Amino acid sequence: MLRWFISKYPLWIDCYVQFNYWNFQCSLAFIFAIEEINRNPHVLPNISLGYDLYIFQKTKWTFLDKAFTCLTGLGAMIPNFRCRRENKAAAILTGPSWMTSADIGRLLDLYKYPQLSFGPFSTILSDRSQFSSLYQTSAKDTSLPCGIVSLMVHFSWTWVGLVVIDNSRGNQVVSDLKGEMDRNKICVAFVKMVAENLHLFGPTSREILQLTVISLANVVIVYDDTQSLHTTMLKNMQCLITGKVWVMNSQWEAGSAEHFLIDSFHGSLFFAHRHHENPNFRMFVESYNPFNYPEDHNLVRFWHSFFNCSISILDCKILDNCLPNASLAFSPLNIWEMDMTVDSYNMYNSVYAVAHSLHEMTVKQVELHSHLNGQGHVHPWKLHPFLKNIHLKNGAESQVILDSERKIDAEYDIVNFWNFPNGLRQKVKVGSFSSKAPQGQQLVLVDSMIQWDTGFTELPRSVCSESCVPGFRKSPKEGKPDCCYDCTPCADNEISNETDVDNCVKCPDNHYANTEQNVCLKKSVTFLSYKDPLGMALTCMSLGFFVITAGVLGVFVKYHSTPIVKANNRTLTYILLITLTFCFLCPLLFIGQPNTATCILQQSTFGVLFTVALSTVLAKTMTVVLAFKVTVPGRMVRWLMLSKAPNFIIPICTLVQLGISGIWMSSSPPFIDSDSQSEHKHIILVCNKGSAVAFHCVLGYLFSLALGSYTVAYLSMNLPDTFNEAKFLTFSMLVFFSVWVTFLPVYHSTKGKVMVAMEVFSILTSSAGLLGCIFAPKCYIILLRPDRNSLHCIRFKAHSRGEVHLTD
């Protein structure tokens, strides 16, 4: 770990301290910034910045030891005493671990000593109640979870694993990630919290490998702000090919794994803080060698390791056998990076922030005390107001803000890692993420540039269940996350025209679902037409019975003077036949495209015609009864017979029916209605009855007439008469009852064309029953047995059974 101290002292560093290539680049950025500022005549003119650079083991005792050294000088650790040092350091730079900064910060806060952390931004370090003297250079990472989840949504990855360092920042990241995932319907396959002191081949390390290999999640998000997790995973991946897509919050340390297999981490994606490159830094690194900077003993060791230079063990000096043009630019790619890393860039900004704050403080001192000429003693705690309000541009023309309340969210470059054999690596920028961009434009990605793991021949998929295609909906599995589901076909007349829908959409009443159930098609309008097989059959039946009835009427007119026609009131017979003729034509009103006129005529005509027919039957039965009662003494019977009172039954009953129909048509008349439920692909135009009560009242009135006719006919069945038609009238009423009693339940259980057809069929059947039962026997005698339709036959039977009464 690195700890940096700015003072007016020269470089001091121990040659035998443990070396770290990642931190070594931070030290170069630190030295580069110091030299760049010292060359700048506009910042701290006539003053040169010095520094002390410490690289030491990650132990709290060492942290506190170096902190006391800064506070007291290079001598023994005696608080509030200075040994061998004239001035204290103006500020302390710590990092990259936030925990290290926190450990030192608690001590430095007691002395109000300025401290700048160049590691990842931490909400804990921004707590001014604990760390009032600590400032963070890095931008906020609050939008990182949103960026990672946006990447998941872009590639439709809904089943991912989480491997997170187990500290307060890691717990916060897990909470933020889960919240973003829930809002975007992404599920967590597993969460593994890893201790910061993770051992390379310990139990926790093996658990990570088992989880990633066994899990169906092909995408694993790794968050680590200490680099220990990345390093351990890299070491383990040298022994195991995982075939996973790793999404990380930062790149790993250079040099943490020298040669690992081509499949290990190949195709991984990193979210790196976007920063402006300083071209002068590369030039500085290329010129940074042991000959120009002999005090840097770590650089000597670097030359010894990679350029086979001989060194002196006693004083860490280069001896000979070195390449004449050796440079860090020639070092292996897997060990060294020429461009600034995120931590190096934050280090660079930290030095600039301290330098500009010192500059402003010095200028203010000169303005207040002109005799000092900028050479006054610097009290570190006086630097705080200037550090807090600092807002400057560094040498790379980037803004630097230390106040956590004024900091903005970081913008990220999305980097794709390409790994090749023998340690050859390449990092390629494939996209970016900015929370400040408009919604829908925050994530920019060039998919064609991304190289995936060699185990994937196409875009990697990471889902718990395969997508439900249009026509299906997701059906959750009990006890499983929302991303794990079965695909269930949509219900009847429901569709889904997208993948992975939670619920199917019901088609409107005037539409229907196609066979695949992914499109709603418009229903065609239809009705019981003459071209339909059912309509054609009913039309033929109607016209056929009409012709038969007309024929029967013709027969009765032709043989009007015969005894059988004259019997039982010839006039009523004609009325009944004419009414039945119209009854058989009535169904034609039900067939064809309905309109308001036909809807009204259907019910009114049906009710009136059947009322006339049934009242005529009632009148005929009354005629039969009165014909046999005329021989019985009594004025009333004789008067009823002579006045033809039964003929008044027809107009009286018809007027009652007209009254019922009038009330019906005036209060709630029938109207055109549409039935979209009966047939899947059609909307059927039908006539709505308007008032179901009125319709049933009409039927009830017809039933009462039929019941009266049946009762009178039944009572007169056994009257002695050669042409007594009471039996036939009784049977006709039984047929009428049977038809309409059967009609009602069937009518109410059907819809659409079938409902209309049932009403038409009932009209035809009941009319045919009246025609057949009453007139078929008479036509048989008239046409086939004319010998029985003569006076001779009648007189012959009269002597044996009594007189015959002919009523005309």
C-alpha cells in the first residue's frame, strides 16, 4: 500500500520495502504531478514542492507509525514533538484503500491535519462528523449500480450472480444493485460476500469457484474496492476455465497474474472512471529510469527483474549489463501500463488540489502580510478552507472538486478485456455510461467491438428461464424468483405480441385472436342470411309449408259445399288457414340482415298471428260444444248459436294481444344488437327483444289461449258427431305446448344465429302442428275418401249414432 506525504523534504525511500507494480504507477503519477507543478510559474512561484514517499505493508501498526512520523518528524514517535524536521508536511495523501484512509484519518482528525484520499469514493469517509479533515479526490460512484444494471438490460441478462467484498461499501452496493435490478426485473442467482482478508486457496475462494461454475448464471458481477478479491480470483482462474462473463467495477492490478489461460477473464467488461489522458505522462514514464532517478530503489529492482541488470545489494545501484535504451515502455503488457489508471489519475488530481490550495493560501498571506513575501510558516490546518472550496482544472484540463456535497457522479468508460496467450492483453473501450445524459441515452455501447469468452459462439445469454414467445405469458414458479417461470399459452381470445409478458391482453369485443394468439384480427359482421345453409334450410321450410297451406286452402275452397268443409264453421276454417299461411311466412322476417323495422315486425307479427290462430281454434272448439248444446232447452245457448257469438272470440283476443304489443313497443321496443361472443371470428347481428318481460308476457298469453282451447276441445272429444274435430284440436294444442315448452330452455341457452334459428324453427313446427293435426285428416277424406264426404254416408251413420250438426 502507498502513503504519500508532501513537504519540503527530498525523496526518501527504503530499497527493501515490498514492491507492488500497481502502486508503483501511482508513485510515478505522484512524482509527475510534483515536477509538473514545480515547472509551472503560475502555481507557487519561487516555491518548490518536496515530498516523502512511503510504501509499506498493510498493517494498522505501520499506518499509525508513518502517521506519527508525519506529525512528529522522522525521529521517535512522540506526539506533539518535532524531531529532525523544521516543518511538518502540508497535507497527507492516502489510498487507495478507504479503510487505510479511515484508520489514519481518525488520528489525523485529532490534529485537524489535511488528508486527501485518492482511492475509490466512500460514503463513510464523506461523514464530516468522523472525518472533518479528510477529502476525497475520486468522483462519486452512486450511479455505478445504475450503469451495471443498464448493461444487463441492454443484453437482456436477467439472471446474474454477485460477488462483493464484505465491507460497508460492498453492502451498500449490494443494496443499490438489488434495488435497480428489482426495478428492471433482473434477478440475483446468488450473492457471495467475500471477506477482505481473502486467502488464495482458502474455503471462501473455493466457494466462489463452485458457485460460479455450478450456477446457471453466465454473468457474474464482481465489486471490489480493495483489489484483494480481483487478485485472488485471477490467481484461481489460472487453474480453471469458467466460461463466464465478468462485469467488474474496476480493472485488476497490473502484474497480479503474469500468464493465465486465454479463457480466463477474456471478454470481461469493466466500468472505469472516465478521465482525460495527459500525453505528457507517457513521455515522463518513458524517460523514468534508474539513471535519471537513481534515488528510486524500486525502479532499480524493476530494471533488474525485466532487463537483467546487475545491481549492488548494499546500496541498490545499477552496476552494468543493462540494455542501453531500456524503458518502462518495453516492459511486459501484463505487468505495466503506460497510461494513467484511475487511482493514478486521482493521485495526480490530489497533488494539484494541494498545490493550488497552498498557492491560494500563500497569496492571501502575502496580501495580509506583505513583508513575508510568501516565505511564512505553513500551518496545515489553515489549508482546510482552501481545500474545501477548491475548484480547478488540472494539467489535463479536467475539473477537480474536493467538497463531497458539490461532487458530481462519475462518468464511466466501458472497457472490454482481451486476453491472449503468453501474457499479451488488450483493453478496448466499447462504450460509456453517463447518468447526466437524457433518459435512454445514458448507455452507449458498440456491440460489434466486444469480444466474448471463447465458450460463446454468439451473444451470451444469462437467464433462469427461456423467453416466452408471443402467444404465451410468464407463469411464476412457486418458491422461485420472478425470473424463473414457465410459459403458459394465452387464454381464449387473449394475445401477447411481445416476448416475456406477464399477462396476456384480451382482444376487444369486435376482434378475435389468431391461431398463434399474437394478433387481434377484426371480426367480420354476419347474420342469419338466406345464403347460410341454416338460413337456406329454414327459408325452404317456410316457403314449403306456405305452399302446402295455400294448397289446403285451395282444396277447402274448391270443396266448400261438401259436408266435411261445412262442418265446424267453414268461415273459421278459412280464417285459420289464412292465418297459418301468414304464420309460415313470418319466419322470413327473422332471416336476412336485421334492421329496426324487421326487429319490431318480428315480435309483433309473431304475437298477433299466433293469437289469431289460437283464438280461431278456441272459437272452433266453442262452436263444436254449442252445436251439441243447441238441442238442449235453453234460450241462452240457442241465442249464442244463432248470433254466432264464437266468432267474436277472435277480435277480442286479438285486441288484447295488440294491447300487450302496443305497451311493449312503446316502452322498450326490440332493437338491433350485436353478439360478439357466440362465434370466434364473427360479430352476429341479431334483434334484441328489448324487454324480456314483455316477450314472456306474449308467450304467456298465447299459452293461456292454447290452454283454453285444449280444455274445451278435450271436454268435447267424446261428443257424437261424424265430423267432430275436437280430437284433432286437442292433439294440435298438445303439439303447440310441446314445441314452446321445449323452446324456452333451449332458447335461453343459445346465442347468435342458433338462437334466431330456434325461434324460427319453433314457429314453423308449431304452425305445422296446427296444420297437420287439424287439416290432414280432412284432406285425407276430401281427396282420398270422397265417399265418406257425402250426405248418404252421413245419413247412414246418423241412424246408428244420432244426428249430425253442420255449422256453417
